Amino acid sequence: MLKAVLLDISGVLSEDGEALPGAVEAVARLQSSGLALRFLTNTSRKTSAAVRDELQRLGFAPAPEQVFTAPGAIRRYLERSGLRPYLLIHERLEPEFAGLPCEKPNAVVLGDAEQRLDYAHLDEAFQLLLEGAPLLAVGTNRYFRQSGTLHLDAGPFVRALEYAAGIEAKVLGKPASDFFHAVLDDIGVAPGEALMVGDDVECDVIAAMELGLQACLIRSGKYCGGMRRGRRRHAARRAWPSWSIRCWRRARRGCHLSNSTCSRYDSNVSQRGSYRSVIFMAMKT
Ligand SMILES: [Mg+2]
């Protein structure tokens, strides 16, 4: 029995600051269905508060406790561990870490810092890693989609520092199991009782399936561009045979959504061309 739905935000509910067609209505129906909903994101160019504000502006109306961000998870980890971070993050994310002691840093926090991801800053982080500081990453996403094109995300820079320093980053957003478990624990459901909906085949879908969640790949956001070539295409092909539209229909019944609501969501997005095809449902077999 499905009890909870975890929704990725970027590329699933919104893109470039606009709600995707049909998404607001579908989320409203989910909110009223009695299912527990949580909104998840690895975005590291906005604070948790800014993410909540944008969802509100777009009409999704989440309660504050329904939004889980990777930067928020990193802040909680730093506080629990008593670490002083060297923040290699986007300037708009700085308020997320306000009030934390940052002098004589003993941890490196790496996010999508955009222009700050230059040699000088990366080398400064590298020096700290050599001294034993842990590398805390928002995620390992390879890229994100903005204004119709794909752009480098934090993942490639995480891998570069790991390679240089011979260490392994602690990832605190998706696809880390700790992130998913924190959300499930907050709701109070088992992995098999939750559905993850995302547009990233690796960080959303495969990561969730490996933890025992059901998962749904939405063909919007980064999905289209990411399927053109390379490992993601291979990963998706590898995963698809175990997915079944029948599972999607079964989950729909389980979450008490009417067929008309789901069909309307599908057809709306298809008609307007924001999604290239229907929603695929995945279930671990
Ligand atoms: Mg996404």
C-alpha cells in the first residue's frame, strides 16, 4: 500500500521558475488524497526558504516541513558534528549557513557554486582535504537543465576533488541513502510504502529503487537531454525492462487517485509538449 510520495522539484514540478503544465493540479490532488507528500531537491543555488517560497508562488502550497533540501541536510550535519565549513557554494545559498562558525575550517562544503568553482577556490578546498577535512557534497548530479540546455552541476567537481585528494565525499542529498531515509523517517513509512518521482534516472529513480522505494521517471526536465548519449542512456535502458505501466496503474489505485486525474495530468503535459511522453512507473522487482 502506497502511503507517501516524494517529489523531486526541478524538472518535475517546475523549470526555469515556471510550474510545468498539469503539475500544480496533480500535486493538489495528491495533497488532498491523504498521502504524505514531501518535496525534495538537490538544488544548491537557493536556500531552503527560497525553495519553499518559490513552490508557494507557483501554487504548490507545501507546508515548511514538507520540503527537504540537500543544503538543509548539510547544515544539520554540520551542526550535529560541530564542524566549521569552508563554503564553496553559490552566493545565494550563503544565508542557509548563516550563524555557523567558519573560521579555521575543518570541513569542505561543495555545491553548485557557479563562477566560484575556479582553480583558486578548488585548490583551497583541496588543501583542506589533504589536511583531513571531510568533503560534504549536496549531490553527485552531473548536470541540470536551464533555459532548454544542460549545464554542469556539482557532481563533476565533487569527483575532481575526490580524485585529487584520494578521498570519498560524503553526499548528503540525493542519491545518498541517508537523505532518503531521513525523509522516510520523518514521514514514518517503510521504503516499500513510498514512491519517488523524479527526472534524474540515477539520483532519483535508481537510487530510490536500490533502497526499496517505488520510483517513477518523469520524461521532463533533464530527462530528454540526458537520454541522448552516454551512461545515462545505458542506465535507463538497463532499468526500463523492470518497469511496468501496470505498476503505475496499481500505484494509482493504491494512492486513491482517480484515473481521470492521472490521465488529465498525463494528457495536459503531453498536449502542451512539456513532457515528451507519458509517465513511466518503476517498481523494484
Ligand atoms: Mg530534477
